Amino acid sequence: MKLSTTTGHLHEYFGLEKAIDILASSGYDAIDFSQFDKFVYEADFGKDYYTEIRKLAESKGVYFNQSHAPFGSSFKDEEKTKKRFDEIVTAIKRASYLGVQNIIVHPCQHLEYDVEGNPEKLLSIIWIFIKSLSLIAKNMKLRLLLKICGNEQGILTIQPAQSLMSL
């Protein structure tokens, strides 16, 4: 069994290098690189920086086992949605530089305002989103892990989520 946790607030309060040191010295085997906070997804230090961070983690005896992409992934504002899609693509690239194998993505579950209670329409939109990202992730040698959350109206439940396979 491997013990893993997120960089989360440690990254925010102490910086990524110190967060890695704290997590490694606390006995964790692996780290989930959190990219859902604004200070992470709006900054990009480039491939060389993340490659060095990977080496630092390995020198401390830990590795990055997964990453969490920015979320929500959809908004009423199309420009904001496009910007977030680009941030998710950047997150996939960063994750690959860190040696991550899995990246968690929240696919468009916040679109209930745009589908008029129609789960099939929502599932179709989600499927297009997933297919677009899956090609990018595949090229970066990562797997997408989808975290589909429901909402108060219950538009997404486990049954419609399973039917993504049939779209």
C-alpha cells in the first residue's frame, strides 16, 4: 500500500519545494499535485521547472502519483470556459513533466444551467469534452480520471455517468 496526499495548502503556504520536503519527511510515499487553486493554474514556470521539481521529489524518496486539474470546467461565459479548457490542457502538460500517470478532471458537470434538465444533452457535452482532453492526455502518456459530481437537481447520477461508455 502506498500513502499519498495532496500538495494543497502546504504548497500555498510554504511553496512547492518546502511542501515536498514536509510531505516526504512526514512519511508519505507519493504526492497528488493539486492544480485547482488559482495561484497554481494561473502560473506556469515551464517544463524545466517541473522537471526539477520531479527530481527534487525523487531525491526526497517520494513521487507524484496523480494530479488534480482545475475545476469547474464549464461556465455560462464561453470565453471563461475556453480559458479553463486551456488551463486544464496546461495542467495535463505540467503533470506529465512531473511524471504523473493519472490526472483527475471534473468534466462539465456544472452545465445544468445550459441543458434544460436534459441529461442526454449534458452527457453529450461531457463526452465531447472528455474526447478532446483524452487525445491530449494520451499524447502526454497520462490517464484521465473523471470525477463526475452530481448537483442538487440530481441531473448526474451513477446511471447516466455509466452511460458515458455508450456515447
